[in-house]
Amino acid sequence: MNTPSNLKYAKSDEWFDPATGTVGISDYAQNQLSDIVFVEILVEEGEEVTVGKAIASVESVKASSEIYAPAAGKVSAVNKGLSDKPETLNSDPYGEGWMIKIESGQAGEVMDASEYEKYCEGRSH
Amino acid sequence: MANIVEPTIFELSSPGRRGVTMPASDVPEASLPPKELLRSELPLPELAEVDVVRHYMKLSKFNYSVDDGFYPLGSCTMKYNPKINEDTCRLPGFLFTHPLQPIETVQGNLALMFEMQEWLKEISGFAGVTLQPAAGAHGEFTGVLMMAAYHKLRSDTKRTKMLIPDAAHGTNPASVGMLGMQVVTIPSDERGNVDLEKLKAACDDTVVGMMLTNPNTLGMFDEHIEEVVKLVKDCGGLMYGDGANLNALLGIVRPGDLGFDVMHFNLHKTFSVPHGGGGPGSGPVGVSQRLVDFLPSPLVGIVEEGDDEMAPLYGFVTPKNSIGRMKAFHGHFGGGLVRSYTYIAMHGPDGLKDIAQYAVLNANYLQARLRGTYHIPYDRICMHEFVMEGQFEGSDVRALDISKRLMDYNFHPPTNYFPLIVHEALMIEPTETENKDTLDRFADALIKIAEEAKTQPELLHNAPSTTQFGRMDEVKAARELVLCCWLPENYEA
């Protein structure tokens, strides 16, 4: 399980980069979902989001999931190319697979990398 | 494309071939509708009758159905459908009637529908039933419309939230979303019940009601069902029951008696209609006294009382505050209602109770045999189904691999990856129609597969190897959608 230590993680498996405001889903989440076949970003640039608001919808061959904002603030960028290559979420969840950026985002309840790893281990059984 | 062994019907087509030769017309020729309304080309395949029959016979041999073998698809109640249902639904009096016939000429059909309403009321403990909805999700939508209408008539317009447990079928939030209501997810506790504290916190005067499946998709009967109902009612909400799992309760518990206000039946599951690609659904809805006036219109009723000599006259009646018509005509009559009516009539009250008891016994037997080999996260006495994890410590085998391997043992796989609250979920519902030998063969196969997962995992990763086709590329199928084989002329995207 890859959990970069500079990121913060929500219980619902989104990551948030406090330095850049970037948001995506964790490596654990993409692995649990298995092959992702569809992504739709539900928010637009300039929109205000609150913590817990659904910002994207992701479908894999196993399940479909909503992705929630781990931080509050104004959406300053959206990864528009993502819906054309949903597999990026599997191959590069922390890089090319980023979803949105939240300008000076105020994080909600988030964990650091080691807490999140423990949290994930506790869930696998 | 190497392993395509049967072309499509379109590929088999050859210009000029035909199934029948039409006789010369002996009626005056009528003119066609205006040219703009006609397609110049409708690519219907051209084949002889024998070629069509052989094509579909061949395809049918690739299939696996409940008439072939065990089909433990959790949440779907794939019970064996008795063949007498096929006889009754083809009786000429049912088969050759039209929904627009005058009611005096279809009294038998209406009597069957009336009695079906009465039977479903008795089975569920509700005050009224509509037979209209086409299937389960349509029944949910019908039920939620009635809940909304109830609050609206009382000018209680603050209510916009529906409480739905995290174990619910996905159709529940979808039905609620169709009405623009807000879904509030209620987590399950560690025993698979609704988390009472979380529910308490969510109950207020903005709640439309709660949609609850009981037993839920974990196969668990909620141990606090009376408290759950009370909490929702005390805040002014209505209780919706998802009847998908009614098979576990027949003749033992009536949702109406538990305090539910509305519930859909899945006749095709509980009362034996071929389904799952094999036939139509049917989703009647029952309601408590509070919602009786909101039922869809029309219902079947007695419009002229009978006496010792004359049968009553059955016809259509409209409830006072009806939400209106939910479907053209009167529900899936032959496909759903006649078959289910037959099934209920053949079993009678004691037989229905036996169904529930054997369904629960079979599920518990399988659970007991597989406990220890597979991890069962909510491990207590189950109802008609149970959920286990399709993964093993230190192995990369997943639920999907186990399911595919089961096909090599000639079993239909269980439901995969649902409910979402269990990792690598395998959801197993044996139904009452299976004997102990079948259950043992299935449990033996799953225990053997667990062993194979440790010693020869490639057998699982490459499964199935004995079927007509091997492992399908589900990812490619979902990513590269081909939804239409041809487009009408003048089509603009």
C-alpha cells in the first residue's frame, strides 16, 4: 500500500495535499475498487465545496462510489482529462489521477499517512 | 475473435431467405404512413425458420439456468419455478384477453387480481395492495411517491430526507433520488443491525421516512426492529419495507404487524416467476391504513355485490387521494400475477410457512459448513442468506476468482461484491428448493476451492476453464461501450 507521507487522508479514502490543495483517491481505495471504468467529476471550477460534499462519481467492475471533498473551499482546478482515461486512477492515483484542486482548502477530519495505514489494515478483515 | 463458435443472427442473415411465404393479399391495399415517418432501411435479419431455431437452441446450450442446477445468487431468490405456473398462465381465458376489453368479459381475470390483492394483504399484514408496478424498483418508486403525497397532504413540507441503511440495495437511494429527496445513510452496527444511536441522531422533523430491508442484505434480521420502527414513527416519519427478502418471513412475520407503512413485493422472487434475464418482474406494493387512500389508480374492486346466486361484479376503483396511474394497463398480468397466484394457491398458508423455514434452514446449514474455511464478518444465525469474504490471508485470490472457479464445478456463482460493507463479498442464498445433497456438493466445492487458492491459485485466476467461453474481459466491456449496432439515418449526435 502506497501512502505518501506529505498527504492527509479522509476516512472515506480521499487524499488531500495541504500544500497544493489537490484531491484524489488513495492507492488503497483504487486497489479495493479494482479496475476503474468510469469517472465523472461532479463539481466545476469556481464552485464552493464543503467537507463531505460529493465531488466525483467513480465506477469499477465491482462497484460504484461517490468521492467526497476532504476539505472545504473554492474549486480552483478540475482534472478534465480524467473521464477519458479512468484507468489513470488505478495506475497513478497520486499523480495523473488527481481529481480537483481546492484553493486554500480547509481540511475536515483527516489522518496522517501512518494513521491512515493503520486504519486500512484494520478494515481488511 | 478465435473462440466465437456461433455468429450473431445478423451475421447469419442472407438476402432473400425467409421463414414463411405470405399468401397473396385478399384485402384492398392500404397506403403507408407519410415517407418522413418511415425508415428506408430496417436491418432485420433474413433467415429460414429452421436456421433461427437452431441458432437459439445453440445459444441456449451455452446458458446456465435454475433448471440446470444450483443458482445461489444472493438477494435474487433464484428458487425453482414450478412448471404448473407455465400451464396456468397459458390457459386460453388468461392468454387471449386484452386489457381494454369490457370488464364484463374479463371477470375471471379481475377475480384473480382481486383475490391476489387480498392474499398479499393477508400475507403481509397490510390494509391495501396495488398490483400495478412492473418490478421491484418501480414498486419502490410507487411507495416513495405515496410517502411524499402523505406528507404533502398534511402540509408537512419540511420533510425531504430519507434514511437508508448502508446495507441497502442500490435501488433504494436511486428511487429516492428520482423524487429529488435527500438520502441520509445510516451505518450498520457490528452485529449487522441498524446502528440505533446513529439512527436516533438522524431522526427529526425533516425525515420523510426510512427504507429498510429486513432481513437485510447481510441476511440478518434486525434485532431491534421494534425500536427502529418506533424511532422513525416518533419523529413523524413513515417506514418503507423493501420486500426483496420476504422469502425469509412468509407465514412467520408480517411487515404490517411490525409497523411498516409500505412495502413492495418482488413476486418474481418470492412467488416464483422466472427472472434474471428470463422473464418479467412484478412489484406490487402493500400499504398500511395511513396510506390506503394514496394507492395508485385503478385498483380492482367489487363494483356490484353478489349474492347466493350471482357472483359479484369486479371492476376498477380509484382511491380518494390516489397518486395516479403508475403503469399502462394493470401490471404484469400473465407473466407475474397468474404464475404467482398459482404458486400461492398450490402452497396454501402452511406451505408458505414451510418455504420460509426451509429457506432459512438451508442458508444456515451452508453457513455452518463454510464457517472456518471462509471468514464470515457478521457471524450469527442468518435468515435466508449470508455473506462471507472471498479472500484469504496472504493470497491474491479475490471473490471474483472464487466465483469463476465455481463455474468449473458446474455451479452458478453467488452474488459478488455486494453488500458493499463486506470486503470481497460473496452473498449466498440457497433458497428452500435445494436438497441436502446439493447443498453438500456446493459446500464441498467451496472448501476445495479454498484449498486450491493456497496450493494452485492459478486454477482460480484462470477460471473458468470448462465452460464454452473462458474468463470474460469485464474491464474492456465496461470501458469500450458498444451500445448500438446501427444508427438511424439522419441521426445527429
